[in-house]
Amino acid sequence: MAETTQLIVEPREIDGSRSARRLRRRGLVPGVVYGGDGEPAHFAVDARALRQALAHSGAVLELSVGDGKAEPVVVKDRQRDPVRGHTVHLDLLRVRLDVEIQTTVTLELTGGEESPGVKEGGVLEQITRELTIEALPTAIPDAIRHDVSGLDINDTVTLDAIAAPAGVKLLDDPETTIATVLVPKMPTEEEIEEETALVGEDGEPIEAPEGEEGEAPAEEGGEGAPREGAPSAAGEGGGGGE
């Protein structure tokens, strides 16, 4: 059975995107739980507590909203910050532990650096990173892993080569492309000529002629002196910040 971890959250009122931003500034993550026999319930959870719960749980979380009774849930959707990667919103789904559900799990490829194709200079490209599965909540794995250490250049792996864990059914098309080892891309003549033009045949950078692409000579009055009639940074005509 998958490990379960308790997650205690606080109920919250819906008050638009500004409210969600205020929560995030306080170190909280907004979320919602739905499904089962209950009504959707919106909540906020401490970001650190959420990270710890997700790191130490299997697929199933025991969720308590305020003083409510704990109920089993799984992560249905997890929105991340595109730059920092932390969770900014969480959707949870109520489940019954004796009823199979459909969800997605991460596909991890192992042994890529050991494959003959990569050692010969090929590039391993993973096409599919998530798989749709059906399983009991307690049988959902944190990830499905596949060994690609035997791939040669131009080899392709499709879903029918992936072995599903016990109690897990793969639902995607068996012909779905998972990964391939590509022939390394050779630079075109244009790219070679462009690079040679920039650095020269001896490998040394070519300096731009005076007055081209470099800084214009400083005018009388010292380096960086403003041109006649140009506004200074804090002078007349300058744009102000917000």
C-alpha cells in the first residue's frame, strides 16, 4: 500500500485573484478540494507544510479542512510558478480507497547516459513525460521509471515497451512515442561562416571598426556626458516610475 500523510489546511473565502496573491505573500498556497459526496471546499495551506506532505506521501493524502474529519484525497492538479517552480495552487480530489481512479503520473527515464547511442554522441530526447493511468488510490506510484540504457542511435521507445507496476493500467495509446536517440545535429555551412566571421579564422574575436556597433566616442565634457538638448535621468522630460 502507498504511504499516507496527514495534511491539515484552513478554510478560506473566495475573494478573487488579489486574495490569492495576498495568501502567497504570507507563505500560503490556495487550493480547492472537490469530488466524492461533499461540496467543493476552498482552503489555504502553509507552503512549507505542503512541501513536506507531498515529499513524504505516496499518492494518498489524509486531508483535514479546519476541524473537519480527515478524508483521503489525491492531487488532481498542481500549478507551479514558471520561474521558481514552487506550487502556487493545488487541486485535490476526494477518493474512495476501494475504487479505481484515472490520473497522471510522471515518467522517468533511467540509464540514458549509459546507452550506446548517447556514448556515441547521440542525443536522448524524451517526448512523453506524463502517463495516464488507472489504479486504486493506494496503488498509484509517485512515478513510473523505464530503463533506456540499451538504446542505440535512431532507436525509438513507444509506450508498449513500458512495464506498468502491479495494479496499474496504462491508458494511453500503446504506439505513443516515449523517447528517441537522435543523430547529433551538424552545423550548417551558414552557421560555420557566421561563426568564422565573428571570431576570425585564427579564433580571435574581430574588433568592430570604430564607429560601428561600439560605443560612440564621448563628447566634450567627459565620458557619458549628455548630448545637448537631451533630458538627464532626473531632469526635465524624464519619465517617472510608478
